[in-house]
Amino acid sequence: MMNDDGIPLAHYTFAGNNADRKTVIEEVDDSRTRVCVADVVLVADERMTSSLNFGWLEEAGVSFIFGELCRIRAQVFISFLALQLTVFF
């Protein structure tokens, strides 16, 4: 975790047998509790994405940027975008 100036505020380590995508909710919840911040933007790679994480982040009002390999997770992302479009129309 870094502040707007790129200064580290915290970091997380997990056991090697934990799937990255299973740590997202725990990390964001802990970050919001330990460091008083008005806004959180999660930047993560494709190993942290899942339908559960997309939905939870959206519900929690957490902004996010995920790097995705389209050929692998295209359907998850398309489903998420379809959900977003239904919110606006």
C-alpha cells in the first residue's frame, strides 16, 4: 500500500499456498481499518481477479484497476461489464 506520493504505508505477505485472488477482500478491509484513508484504489494483476472480487469491490465502493489476460478471463470481465451497463441503463 502506498500513499499518493508513492510512499509505502503497509505491505502484506501470505503463505505460499494461498491463492492471490483469495487475499483481496482481506487486504482491502485491513487497509481501510489500519490506515485512515478517504479513497482506496486497488491496482492488481490477473491473479487477483475473480467474479467474487469484482462484485465485492463494486459493492464496497472500492475503485480498482486490474490487469487482465483477455484470452483467459474474458468471460468474467465481459460479465462484469454487462452488469455495469445494467446499472446505468
